[in-house]
Amino acid sequence: MSSASAAPLRALIHPGEVRTNRNSGLIRLLACALMLVDHAGKMLFPQYPVMRVIGRLAFPMFAYGIAVGAVYTRDPLRYLSRVALLALVSQPLYALGLAHENAAMYAYSFSAHPLRAAYAFYMNSWQTPSILLSLSLSLALILCLRGGRYALALGVYVLCTRFSANLDYGLQGVHLTVLFYLLCEHPLAALAGTSAFMLWWAQGGGYEILGHEFSIRIFALPAVVFCCLPMKRGFKLPKWFTYGFYPAHLLALWLLTRFAIFP
């Protein structure tokens, strides 16, 4: 392949700027708020299923934030390390806060075998990984593409495929994140491509819209559209807020349910 013919491919894989929604602070704030609504709907207010519907808007915003961060980061390895470390730290809180515990987590007594019990508790909490594993793998894949490490990118993708059944939002969540990255310089193409992808992904389910059956994922479509709008930077949000909010809200949910503040 000549350098001239390869130029469009390089431009696609290495976007130089974001021309879709650049108001990343607002997107991150909305994503955190919507995630809280979703998780509170599961743990505290299950009688209001509309909260889980509203919560579907959160994932595309987090996926988009990861993609935008991959475009602008000056230190890809540090960025990936932060997201991966957050996943490692938050996983047991995720299992506790959202009731993803299992018997293997409590195979040993903490009083009799504290170290063995802590190890079993932590390792077995990964039987149901949080969204952060999906986002970490998506980011690793994107950064490999950005760095021109295509063989490594293929290896990461194979890994995603191998463990897709265990990933929150599955392999399609990874695809959406990569699509956001690849199309971020072209708002119209991003709007068309990601919207079509969401419509395909949401096929089949218990929600009938315009004569078609969709799953609950269809309610994430407005978030995808919002992410593709060419908005300028505006609202600023400290980077630490998003990283701290995730484990903090899980801990809060666990405390609220643990001490029966809510039924």
C-alpha cells in the first residue's frame, strides 16, 4: 500500500482532534448522575423501573469520554493505568454495592483466615466485572490503534472476544467506544454510524417502537446523539471527580442497603 493510499486509513485511526461534542465536563457530569439514577433504581427503588430505563443513557457517555480522552491524552500509558487502577480498586465495591456477591467470595472466614479470606473475596468478586473492565479494554484497544501497534490491537480485540460474555455491555460496548473514537472528527458520520449501530444493537426485546421490537438499550440512543453534536467546550469538571465518584457512589449504596436505611 502506497503512502498516498494509506493516508485516509491513518487519518481514520489517528484522529487529530475531536469535532463532535467537546463539552467533556458536561458529558462526564451527566454520565455520573445517570449512573447514580440507574444504580439507585436497582438497589434502593426497584419499584420504579423507569430509573433503570433512564440509566441506559449513562454507558454511551462514559464510552464517549474514554474515546475523547484517548484522542487528547499526552501520556497514553498513564491514562490507561489510571482507568485500570480504578477498575482494580472499585471491583469489590461494585460487587458489594450492586449485589453481585457470590458464595466463593465468602469461602473463608475473615476471623480465622483473614489473608486467605481477603484474597478469595477480592478475586471472586471478578466473576461479575464492572463496567470499568469494558472501558479499560476498549481504551487499551484504541491506544494500540493510535500508537500503530496493530498486532497488539488485534491481540486485545481477541481478548475482548474471548471474555465478551463476562464484559458489562459485552463486545458491542467495546465496538461503540471504538466507533466514537474513529468518527470523532466527523460529526455527521459519527451521528449516522453510532445511531445505526445502536439501532442494530437494540434489536429484539420487550419495547415496541414504531412497530419494531427493541431491548432496553434503545433508550441509550439519545445519549449517542448528544455525544455526536458538535458542541464547544464549556462546563468544566475536575478530572478527579469522575474517578472518585465511581467508587464513592458504590460505597454509599452499600452502606445504605447494609444498614437498612432503605428497604
